Amino acid sequence: MPITEKNELDALLQLLPACTRCRTVRKRCDTLLPACANCSRSGLQCTFYDPISNESLPREYISSLVGHLRSLEASHGTLEETPTHPAPPNIESSAKDRNPYLCLGKNAPLAAAAAVVGRSQCVSNCIYPVPVSPTVIDDAMHRFLIERFMDTLHNLFPVLDDDQALYVLHAPRQDHSPGQTFLLKMVYSLACHCLPVNDNRLVDLSGSLYRESLIYIDTLLKDHSIEAVQGILLLALRSSFDATTGNIGQLVNFSYRLLIELSSHSVLQMSQTMGRLQCTVYCLTGLVAGALDRPYDVAEPDSSAIASTTEQAQSLCAIYALQALHRAGDTPTTLDSTTLNKLDKSQSHILVATLQQTYLLTQPSIECAQNLLSAYDDDRMVYNIFTSHWIYRAASYLINHADGDTVTDGCIVAAKTLERCAIKWPNSRALQGALVDLRRSKRGS
């Protein structure tokens, strides 16, 4: 490792906070890795509070990160010395060191499965694989995937501005820059998950396109740019369909910080694209916060930013602003008449379901729970990894507060929807069992 990089790493390690136990007992913490001396003597796990992820992490996790960085440096050094026989980098998962929301391994913000990391030739310092044969998307499939993306996600989360979308999605693909190729392949990959009622026929294609897009991630992120923010937001969106490819919360936070840095440049402060991206970051934050019951750590976009985005995104911002008020302990007001009129005319089933989620959160009632279940029961609905949570929440509310046919009908819809969710996310079946147990215990009481 070069001297300067080693010194920077050592300086960062010296800034590590004292562990939780040393703070509690008011002892001096030496912040050693993988555990401080006090915790080592006591035989206890050494943990510290991470304000970014808002959770306690074992210090072993930091040790695994340092080991990961050093193994990457060693493997890159080997690659440079012997370019004809490159050694594949070691990216072992640190799953034993931390809970499922990892920074490394298959749940990383920019994740690549270990099975596909090795490659036969060294073309750059990128650790991601070069596919043997890139996926060929013919014109008919291209049109289908672009249509699915535009109809389902683009108006709610307008990552690409109109002119850029027109070029990236419709210009000859051979004319694209590496960054534009990344955006296009990510759009393809996302569109494969936008089939109604969790149809999984294109899941394998989505995975192939995602892995191909990662070839260009180094080029995309080497400069702080709007295109880099867009790429990260597309990765976050994809994580809402496939959690094994990244931590959606970390990706959204990463994009938010980069956006703040870009907005500090006066030239970009009034950019319409910046406003659209601010709204997208806010809505993705709301998507995660609503399901995981987390506080909003992103400021609500101002009126000029909201005015610069699409009508559906404006409505989504207003809905998540209500959720944020509720989560902060304030009494949410109702949506204004303009927003309600837009929602009445909206063709987005995702937007309608999000509105029903908000009503169940802020004004819970049997009718709200029924409406939410009905929204997800629509044969045109597109599911994500948070759908099963909302189905369980609505069905459990009915079990606890309704009776007779209302509960029976609600449980039937919930079971059908959770079974659809299990096509891609098998753990959803655990919620089916939980609902059965809840209903059984309710009958017995």
C-alpha cells in the first residue's frame, strides 16, 4: 500500500469512537481492532455506535473492512506485476461480523457476488467481472423494457431528465459513453422487475444486465457528477426489488451526500435536474422509512425542487411528507385538494398503494386496511421487497380490530398476495405463518 494511503488509513483508524462499554463504564478506550483491551479482558463483544447507519456495530466489522482493503491492494499489486496471470481479488463477505445490512459482500451498496468476481484478463482496476458474452437486447425487447420502465418507475422516481432519457433510451446503443451504457443497462435491469403481480420470468435477465452494468461503475463514479448520482439512485431502485444486490438505505444516503456536494457549486444550485434528483432521493428515503419505521434523515425538497419534477413525483413527495410528519410525532394534515385531484387521475398503482399506506399509518381504520389490501390485489400492481410488510401490517390490523367475513376476506387477499411475493422473496411465507398464528390466537382469546 502506498505510504500516503497507509497514512490516511491509519489516521482514520485513530478517529474511531470509543466503544459502547467503555463509554458506559467511563473507562479510557484504546480503540484497538478487532476489540479494545477492556472488552478483550472481559471477553465481551466490542461494539460502537455508528451514526450513519443508526445502529451498533462490532469493532470486528471495522477490522474486516481494513482486511478487505488490504487484500484488494495486495491483489491489485499482483495484477500489475503479473498481468498475464492475474489473481482474483478476495472479497469474502463479513456476514459473521454484522447484521444483514452489510457494507461488504452480497448486501453491499455496490455489490457483486463472489462467484462472478473472477475474470481471465485484467482490463482495469475494476473488481467486477467482464461477462463472456454481453446480453443481446433486440429492438422488440428494447422497446418493451423501456416502455415498462417509463410507465412504472420513471414518473414516480424521475432519475433521468427528459432530454437525457430521450438520448440514453432511444439513441443508437453503440454511440453511448460508458456512463450512458451503465444507465441503459440499469434501466433494462429495473424494467425486468416491473412485470405485474411479481412475474419472475425476466429475473435472470435482470441479474445478467445488472452484472454487466457493474463493468462501468468505476468510470461512472470516478468524477462527482450528476450522472454518478443518477447511477447510484438506479442502484438503490434496483435494491428495492432485489435486496441481495445492495443496501438501499446506504445507497440513498450516498447519493444524498453526493447531491449536497454538487449543489454547493453555484452553477448547479438552480439546475432543474438537481431538483428532480432531490425529490427522487426524498421519495426513496420515504420508501425505506415507511416500511422500516425509521426517521427521515433527508430534508423535504423545497417548492422549486418539487415544481421541477413530474406530477406523480410531486404527489409522492406530498404523501411521504405526511408520513414524515407522523413519524416526527406531529399531527399530519390532510393532502391538499390539488394533490388529491392528481391522485384521482393517476394511473400509477404504486402511487395509489403508497397513499393507502399513509392512511393506515396516520389514520388507521378497518377501511384503510381493506383499501390497502385491495390496492395490492390489483392484477396490474408491481411489487417490491417492502410489499409483504404492508400486507402483513394491513391484515394484522384487520385481525385485531375487525370480525367475521371482513377478517376472512382480508386474510384470503393477504395470503394470495404474500404467495405472489414469495415468488421472488421466499421469506414472505414466514409472514403468512405469522398471520395464521395471530388469527388462531385471536380466536382462542
